[in-house]
Amino acid sequence: MSDTTPNPDELARLRAEVESLRLEREQLCAALEYHERDRQLLAFEIHDGIVQDMTAAVMFLDAAGAHATFPTPSERESFAKGLRTLRSAIQQGRRLIQGLIPVNLDERGLAASLETMLERFRDDCGLVVDFEATVHPVTIKPAVALTLLRIVQEALNNVWKHSQSPKAEVRLSHVDNKLVVEVEDWRSGFDPAQVPKSRYGLIGVKERARFFNGTATVSSAPGRGTLIRVTLPWEGDPPPSTSTPAGS
């Protein structure tokens, strides 16, 4: 009979590796929490500084323009164009703030956290968002949950800013021992191959998924809407599956 007693040195090495991975995960979670706080502070700075100052500038210019005399119609139009540009910049600033607002983890799990965030999009942006969770409740590690919430937030911000779609759908499911989140709209669409490299939104979605050994795919075409599908490995026992539509 062969000796199956573990080698003490090998056991020590394995324990050290496990401990190293545990510490690495703890550090990652802490880094993500700090990152969320930084984003929130940046949103406050933009709102309380730049956006407020530009809004005040519009008010002053509106008041001055109402009593101003312009030598030519073209100069009046230049003044009006400047005001329109300033108002557009304010809207862009507010959209940027919308992308920076913090995401919150609900103690009831990922599905509840998603529903809370989607409700904010419905109220703040007027976007109709349907939500369907076929794994409910889902409790996963905070770092993974925050990543998925940020991915959905970025996808819905793109719907709101670019797609001209009044409606989107978010789906959460468990397929082949993987956690899957999908965000879909049905309006303008685009050619993914033509997206400028300076646009970091979709790159960020893919990099966030890859960081947790997952994948993110973007399926879109002009006039046919967009589907973003994120797949992450499921850790632990498979969750119970129950169809749970939410939202409206």
C-alpha cells in the first residue's frame, strides 16, 4: 500500500498560496470600495463646481442678452449659439454625474441591488427599464456585485445618451454554471467596429468582466438595437432558479 500522507512542505506551500489569494481578494475589495468613494466625490465636485458655475453663467447671460443691443443679426445669433453651447455643456456634465453616482449593495443580494439602481434610472432619466431575474436571490462577493452593477450602469447610460430608445431590458440568469447579465435596447444601434478607441465605455465593460475571469460581448447593428451580455464564473453551489420579473 502506498503512503498517502501529505508532504508537510507541500501542505505549507498550498496553505501559503490560499492565504495569499485570500489577502489579494481582500485588497481588491478594499480598492473597489475606495474607487467608489472617489467616483462619488468626483460627482459632487462636478455638480457643486463646474455645473453650478455654468448654470449661473447662463442665468447672467440670459439676463444681459434680454437688454443687449446687437449691431447685426449675425452677432445676435453668435450670442444665442454661445448660450446653446453652454446649456449643452451643462447637460453633458449632468450626464457625466449620472455615470459617477454610487452604486449600492443591498443585503438581499444582487437582484435587489439591480432593482434599486434601475428604479433610479426610471425616476431620474425617464427610461422604461424592465427587469427579469431567473436566479433570485443572488448573493455574491461584494467586489463582483459592484462590478456587475457598474457594467449595467454604464450600459444603461449608453442607452440613455446614445440609443434614443425609451425602453431597455435587464436580465439576470444562471446558465451552465455561469452568472449572466444582459442589457438590451431596440433603437438606433451602431457598428461596434466603428466605435472610436477614445470611447472607453465599452472597453471598460469588457475589462471589468475580464478582471473576474469573465467575458463581455456587444452585439449591435445600425437600426437594430444593442445587446450587451456579461458572463462571469459562478462560485459555489448553483443557486435556485425562479423566474422573477420585476419593474415595468
